[in-house]
Amino acid sequence: MAYQVIINGGKVVHSRVINRIDARIEKGALNAVHALVVHQTGAATSRSVFGSYANGQNGAHFLIDVDGRLYQTARVTQKCWHVGRIRAKCQHLRSCSSTDLAAINQILFRRGDSYAVRIKALHDHEAAKAYPHRYPTNEDSIGIEIVSAFDVRADAYASVNRSQNESLSWLVAALEGALALSDSDVYTHGTIGYKQVSEGATAKWTRP
């Protein structure tokens, strides 16, 4: 099938995938993959993104360029710093038990703690849960970046274009098949983290 790929040594082997793996953004073994997280770069060009990887900090496993070209930038057997702090999934879905909701609210509205401290505490509370009862973290997810400018005046990311969505759809299908994931395991960064809600909002990966 067109979506089938081979993963060898953490590298996706397929003619559609261009190898631009940068070990500087790899942060240790990724022992399980439970989900995929779709991001937008905020940078208008792939050149800018590749340049940012030189500092060895944040990065993701794949990058989809403006023209739809697909790069692998980290091995899928290695963690990348791409998620940051996660929100409370059950709170977002309104599915918390009364006990868990009370614990979440106690963290979020604790007096005397700064916003950063409260968000870190909530992340730790959530990260202790088993997936899928929480959103994915750096410890169990693969990141897919889409090259997209951020419009400061509109306070929103540019729309993901057709070529990018076609590549995203192919990549998601290929990774789902190789890693035994489903569309329910694919998230946008704007949904799960403390980022712009518009990040990933125009990305489309489901197939007809």
C-alpha cells in the first residue's frame, strides 16, 4: 500500500521522506509512542527552522515545508522537546471524576503560587496518568512541524496549505500503520498545550 513504510534505526525509509536528521534536537530514548502532535513553526521558511535546530533545544521529528516537501529531522526512537506543559485532558473534555476535578482545581487556583508554578504542577499531575487518560507528552509522542508564519496583527498562524495537508495526511497514515496508532491519537499543539489555539487548527490529516 502507498502508506506503508519501513522504519530502520528510527529512520522512516521512503522516497517521500528527505533525511535531515539533526542529533542536536534528540533528547534520549523514546521508549513508547502513543501519539502524534501536529505543530506550526511560526517561522515562514524551513531554512529558519533548520537554523533554529542548531542551538540544540526545541525541535520535532518531522518538518513539512511550504511546498509539501517532507523532512525527517529526528529519529522516531528519540525524544524531542516539542510539547511543553500539557493541559488537563479530562477537564477539556468535561470527563473528570469529581475527585480528579477537585485536585485539578486545587492546583490551578492555589493561592501564593505563580502561574508558571501552577501550570508546572498541573503538568506533573497529568503526566503521572496513563495514556490515553492524559494528553501526550515529550516522553511518548512524535512531533510533526508544518512551516507556517505567525501573523502578529491577527494573533494567529497562517493557514496550512493544500500541499502541506496532503503530505501531513500521507505521513500520519504511514506512522499510524507503522506504530499501531489511530486518528484518535493525533492532536494539535494548540489543543493539548498552553499555546495559540490556532496552532494546527487548519491542519487536515484524515483521509476520505
